[in-house]
Amino acid sequence: MSTVFNPSAKSISKRINLLLHNRGVLLHGIKKIESNKKKVLKVFQKLFSRRNFQCHVQEGKMNSFNPLFSDLQ
């Protein structure tokens, strides 16, 4: 037994508006994430700038982590 799905125009427009709203919320969230990512990267660049990094880390202890931060130096 198959039922025919025949929604009213009102419910369709409601659904479309909800989808557009959700899309807007998602896009806004993505923009916030991008701006937060930039802020975090700036903080990391300050923390791990070459001079500070050498001062705060005893020689040899962080050698294995250097590749992770090579793009931030």
C-alpha cells in the first residue's frame, strides 16, 4: 500500500523557509569558526614564535614537536 504525499503549498513554503533559515545559521556558524580559527592561529604564532619558543622550552625536549609548529614559526 503506497500513500501519496501531497503537502499543501503552505507546508512546503514553511519547510523551505526553515531550510533557508538553517542554511543561514550554518553559514553564520562557519564564519564564526573561521574568525575564531584566525584568532587561535595568531595566539599560537605569538606563543610559538621562534624566539619565545626557544626561551621557554628546554633544549631537546620539544624536538619531536617541531614539525607540528614549523608553519607557525
